[in-house]
Amino acid sequence: MRTIRRLIYREVVGAVVYVAIGFLSLFFFFDFVEELPDLGKGAVAPYRLTQALLYVTLRIPNHLYELLPIAVLIGTIFVMARLAQSSEYTILRTSGLGPWRALRTLLTLGAVFAVLTFATGDYLAPLADRTAQLLKARLQGRITVGQTGAWLKERQRFNSYNVNVGSLSPEGELQNVRIFEADGRGFLVSITQAPKARFADDGAWLLQDAERSEFSTPEGGPARVERQKLPTLRWPTEITPEMVSVALLKPDRMSTIDLFQYIRHLESNAQTSQRYEIEFWRKVFYPLSCMVMVVLALPFAYLHFRSGGITSYVFVGVLIGISFFLLNNVFGYIGNLRNWLPWLAAAAPGLIYTLLSLGAFGWLVLRR
């Protein structure tokens, strides 16, 4: 059985690598074409061809994370169908490779791909994407999200603060900072604005050239507004540089730990975290889809093929993989709009395809 496992592992791994390289090459070409209009532009320095190639290369780990389950499905279907077409799988069955043993063999291989997917999405892809964003920020002069920047909220002992950060410089400085302070009744107490801010060693924000407006209503007197300009203003806060980076980046490009910490920060400040919770559970369940894909591919080894008929089955595998990718995204959006349970919205596509794969395995393999 060890020889049979080595044969299956070698064939499946080779096919998955081949399919993954093909998909990554295609996405590399699309990303590069998308960057061509920006060549020669840049606020700080011109965007050169080598920098565009480096930026596109740094996006490969994120594409690999998204495409690995699909590559596992297509590669495994190709191997299983080819073994069945050449009658090699029939020989393996007569050598003692029963359905349950074949299932265990593929599940073991699927678990290896699941670990690889998790490591890529949780460590390699966020690091590469952050490096790519900083590369473009050095040329554009900043990292920003939309026209209004990123919004964060924090509750302190007596008052609450709504913080707006326009952008983040490549050196880690905050740009166009606005802090709105409200008291326990929700009345506006002060507005602080600063063109730049940086993080102190103790975690506080040091606002440079700050302008502070304080609003007060004395008893029996008219409302007053006091304005003052300060060259440096220290604002104690628990909003860390990681939280600002998280707010300025897409949630699907964060690591699981960063997502979990940011969700706790949102919940402690009475902010909605539905979108980030769905993405957190997607990152938990998505690697397990590799195991679902290998189970879905196993019934193809028990089909009867005519000469040249393997191509249509590989095409079916491509369609199944694309449908899984689309369904995974659709359930995320629907779950956020309909306020579904985050873990259910994230796990639903995997559960659906698990039932389909087990149904196909039971009907084509065990029953027939």
C-alpha cells in the first residue's frame, strides 16, 4: 500500500502544481496588464517596469491562496480520470485499494493541502500584500481607502472618540487625522485636527501642528468655542498601528490573528463587526475546502471513459471549482446583508459541497 500511496501522491501533487502554475501565470498576466497604464506615473518617483513586475509578483501569494482549492480539485480529477481511462485504477483496486482506503489516502493528501492553504493565507499572503502596498505607497506617497480615509472608534473612561485617518505614509505616519470627542450623553466636546501624527513608544499618538476646538456650555451662559494651536499634542489611546493598518486594508488580506484582535476592538467599542467576523470564519473554514475537493474528485476514478472523454470531465471540474469560488463570495455578501450568523455564512459553501461530494461518493462508489 505504501507504493500505491506514493504513486497517487506523486501524480496528484504534480497535477496540482501544474494547474496552479497555469492559473497563477494567467492572473500574473492580467495583473501586469492592469498596471501598464500607471507606468511612468507617481507623485514621488515614476512607476517603472521593474517595480510593476515586483508589485505583480508580490500579489501571487494572495492568488495562490484563493486558487489552491480549485487547483486541488482540477488536478485530482485529472489524475483520477486518467487512471480510470488507462485502467490503472482497476489494477490498483485489485491490489487492495478499496473505496474507503482510497478515501483515506486522498483525505490525508487534502489535509496537507489544507495546511499549505492556511499557511499561505495567514502568513505569506498578508506579508506579501503589505509589502506590495508599501511599494506603491512610496511612489504615490500614501496608503488610503476611499476619499474619506479610515474610521475608528474608541471608548475611554468617560468619553468616546471617533477617529478619522486620511491615509498612512510608507514610514508609518498618520496623515490628515481628525478626532471627534463626545461625552457620555453623546454631545460633541472637542474636535482635534492635525496634518500628521506618529506613534509614541508608549502607544500614544503624537499629533503635530494640531488644532483643537473645545465646545462648552456654562450654566446660565452662552455656548463657547475655544480654539488653540499646539505644535505637538499627545493623545493617549489603545488604537495600535496594526489596527490602523487593518482599517486601511481589505479584511480578506489580513491574517487570522489580526482579524480576531480587530473584531475584539470593534466589539469593545460597540461597533458592528459582522463583515470582519464573516471573513474571520472564512479564513478558518476555507483551507478545509481542499479536503472537500479531493473527496469530490474521487468518484471520477470509478467512471468509465471513452477515448478522449477525459477532457469533458476536467472541464466539469473547472466549472465546479469556479462555482465554489463564486458561491464562497456570494454567501459572504449575503450573510453581511442579511445579518446571518458569521460562522454559518462562512461555512455554508463548504457544507454544501461536502454533502455533494459525499453523495457522489456514496452513489458512484459504494452503491455502484
